[in-house]
Amino acid sequence: MRIGVIGGGAWGTALAQVAARGGKAVTLWAREDDVVAAINDTHENSLFLRGVQLSDTIRATGDLAALNDCDAILVVAPAQHVRAVLTAADTGAIPLVLCAKGIEAGTRMLVGEVAREAAPHAPIAVLSGPTFAHEVAAGQPTAVTLACADTALRDALSARLASPAFRPYASSDVVGAEIGGAVKNVLAIACGVVEGAGLGLNARAALIARGFAEMTRFGLAKGARAETLAGLSGLGDLVLTCSSTNSRNFSLGVGLGQGIAAEGLLANRQTVAEGAHTAPVLRDAAEAIGVDMPVVAAVCDLLAGADVREIVSRLLSRPLRAEV
Ligand SMILES: NC(=O)C1=CN([C@@H]2O[C@H](COP(=O)(O)OP(=O)(O)OC[C@H]3O[C@@H](n4cnc5c(N)ncnc54)[C@H](O)[C@@H]3O)[C@@H](O)[C@H]2O)C=CC1
Ligand SMILES: O=C(CO)COP(=O)(O)O
């Protein structure tokens, strides 16, 4: 199975490295000419994944047509750009493995729904889970959810990507795998705020648990399965991203919690904090189907400039209620 990758950020590059293990050829499309040149000339993506020596069987290209002879393509552009790159790539019926975590602004579509519109003939799979790119690229042990309705395709992709250090767990719940990854980014911002504002570890644990309740309410309403949300792509990724400043979303929250305005934190950044884009879309999507997501709403208000203390006191003064 010849693998192509769309997206030369940290995660696309790390996944190219996964696919290249054992000396297999991988074609990686990157948007930036200097990323293409650096990968081909020095086998390092010095812009997005500095310090990782990449396999010399990864060939980078700036030409999307170079992916047309692949047997499967990992789509690793940020969620807001997936529609544009898939439309431009025009890869026909080549299976797409969606690896971005987010919801498209404007349409409120999950990336899978976007892909079905932009590439209507392509079989769709979703790869998601607790995966900091640097650790994966360094070969540290990692497990992911690989969701696809077509079991033969899922098994072929799993066999192609698996190694002792990279374990895909199979699922048929594509929507569930997507929702976990999209929602946890917003909740990670909230946990970062708790850290930045010095509210303590009890508060962070409470936020992870209540955030997971929000993820579950929204996911079930959208047709996800509870066990997917409690698995690697949901709770697993939530715990990872809410625990470390290695997370861009958590770090953004730390800044907000310290009272720094979102505008400044988000200006001129090269790396993506998906939760900032997902938060308002998720809040609107949840409101539209009557799902209560107070933590997500709080993150939206903080991103829009609300005062941290006011938002915290609003959350803490909500009426007491049953846990479940
Ligand atoms: N970095 C990580 O550890 C992980 C990231 N992800 C997800 O992977 C997706 C990509 O993230 P990263 O690789 O981390 O990105 P990154 O933050 O390392 O790099 C930014 C990426 O955005 C691309 N980009 C910027 N403007 C663009 C445009 N107009 N059109 C197309 N692409 C554009 C850049 O070319 C670059 O590839 C995100 O959805 C993220 O949530 C998922 C798992 C782990
Ligand atoms: O998705 C991730 C880990 O699974 C990466 O999280 P951040 O985008 O917050 O860095």
C-alpha cells in the first residue's frame, strides 16, 4: 500500500515517518516550499518538527498531483483547510484517512462530512487518539483509534501503519472518533486556563470529568457511540491534551488564564491551535440541537475577551445538579 500525506505540519510529518518505517516510500505534500526543500535536502522538517531525523524514503512535494498514484492518503491539513486542499488535490476514489481534529466554521461540518463533499468517491477512515507528534516521530509507544466502516480497508490500513510503537485499535464509529478529537481541543483550552489562573489540580480534574460529560452529551446526540468517546480518541486524547504544555491548545489556555488577550496569543502563529477555531462552531452546533456545553461556552467567552474571574465565578455558581 503506497501512502501519501497531505500536510507537512508536525502531525503530517510524524505520520509520514510512521508510514515510512521499514524503508517504505512515502510521498508528503507540504504547502511551504521551504518545508519541501528541507525534507528532501536535509531529511528534517525544521519549520514544524525540528530535531527529528526523518527517513530518507519520505519524498516531499509541492505538487498535489504527485499523490495520484497512492493507494491511500493521510489528510493532515488543519480542519479549516481540509475542504480547499481536497478540492485542489482531486484524488478521485483513493481512500482518505482523516487526521485533522476540528469542525469546519460556517458549515458546522465534521471533517468527515467535509471530505464526503469535497471527495465524494473516496472511502473515508479517521485516525485519532492521544498523539503528540514529537513522541510519535521519536518512536515512543502510542495507540490510536482507526475508524472506518469498511472493515477490509480498515484492516489493510492498520496493517500498513502498525508497528510495536504505533498500535491502531479498530473501530467502525467514524463520527465518534471525530467528535472526541474535535471537542477535546476546546476542553484543553479550558484546562490550560485553570493552570494559567492558578486554580489548582482539583479544578483541573473536575474540568476533565465535566468536560468529558459535555463531550459525551454532544457525541451521543450526533450518533457517536459511548465506548468510542470513552476510548483513545475521546477520553484518552482529552487526558493527554489537558495535562501538558506540549499541547498547543492547553498552552493557549494557560495564556488566557494569565490574563493575556486571545488576539495576541493567536496573532502571527505558525502552528495551529484547533480548539480556538472549533469552540464557537461547537457551541453553536450544540445549541442548535439543545445540548448543554457550559465549559465550551466559557472557552468561547474567554476567546472573545471575557474576564477570567468572571467566567470562573459564572461556572461555579451554576445551579447544583445531579452528576449524571
Ligand atoms: N501536532 C500534533 O501533535 C497533532 C496534531 N493533530 C491535528 O493535525 C492537524 C494538523 O496539525 P499540525 O500538523 O500539528 O499542524 P502544525 O501546527 O504543525 O502546522 C500548521 C499546518 O497548517 C498548514 N496550513 C496553514 N495554512 C494553511 C492553508 N491555508 N491551507 C492548508 N494548510 C495550511 C501548514 O502548512 C502546516 O502544515 C490539526 O487538525 C491538529 O489538530 C492531531 C494529532 C496530533
Ligand atoms: O491532538 C493532539 C494530541 O493528541 C495535539 O494537541 P494540540 O493540538 O493541543 O497540541
